Amino acid sequence: MAKFFGNLHLVLVIGAILALIMVYAFSGWTGADARSIVDDVFRWLHLFFGIVWIGLLYYLNFVQVPTMPKVPAELKAGVTGYIAPRVLFFFRYGALLTVLTGLTIAFHNGYGADALTFQGTGADGINLIGIGMWLALIMAFNVWFVIWPAQKKILGLVEASDEAKAKAAPTALIASRLNVLLSLPMAYAMVSANLG
């Protein structure tokens, strides 16, 4: 058992196989046709990647950033050299894959363009999901084009002067905290839009 659970990749593969078995076994719940199964798989992937993305956003803001000033100087290199780059890799790609799977779901179900342009009517959920989609797009933009470039300087992954690193730190923090702020209404919009 320890050998199995010690292998993260194997655990993920077995977990994915179990999830696909459930999709197959319960496909009649949402429809047994191929279109419904594809939709189920993309919704599951969207949720998985969203958990990775927002989970790491909260880890960075609730744990790593507030703890770093308390970490002894001789241990900081372990965090900045090994942990942070790995966290930021999964953070970036979690954001990207969350957005891509979400857009796939929206367009696959025929409401993508209406949601992104707020063409809903009344309480049909289109405008609410559109707000959630735009908040997620803003957050993903922050991840890739504000936080990541700043973090590359802060972590020394690209050449940067001490002045550039000092300037990058508040930029990354503000963008990251903005994402925390936006994650709350975004999550509400995503779970509350009634599109079904």
C-alpha cells in the first residue's frame, strides 16, 4: 500500500480511471449519448483544474506568502528555489486548463457567445455565468501576464536587478490578492448560474 500511495502519478491514473468508470456507469443521469458524456467529462475536468488553480491561489495567499517573513534566511532558498517554482507551474496551468475546459463547456452547450456578451434574459443564468467567465478570464490574465512575469524576477528565474525584484513583489502581491477577491464572486457565479 505504501508503495502504491507513494507514487502520485499512479494514484492520479487510478483516480482518473475510477472517475471515467463513474462517468460510464452514471451517464444515463445526464444522458447516455456521446455529447452528454463529453459534457460530463469536460465538467469534471473543469472542476478538477479549478480546484488545482484556486487551491494553489489560496495556498499562496493564506500559507506561503504570510509565512515567508517568518522562515529563517537559510531555509528561504528551499522555498524559492524548489517549492515556489513547482507551485507556480501547477498554478499557471491550472488557470489555463480551467479556462479552456470552461469555455469548451460553454460553447459545447451553445451558450458561450451569449454568456461572454451578456445576451441572457432575466434569471436564465446566462448573464450570471458570463460574469463568472469574465472574472475567471481576468484572473487567468493576472496569473499569466502579471503574477508569473513578476514571480520569475522575484525567484531569480530571469535576470533582474534588485530594484526590478523589489518592484515586482508588490505587483505580484496586488494581482494575487485581486485574484483572491475576484475568486469569491466568480465561484458564486459559477455554482449559482442555472443553465440546465
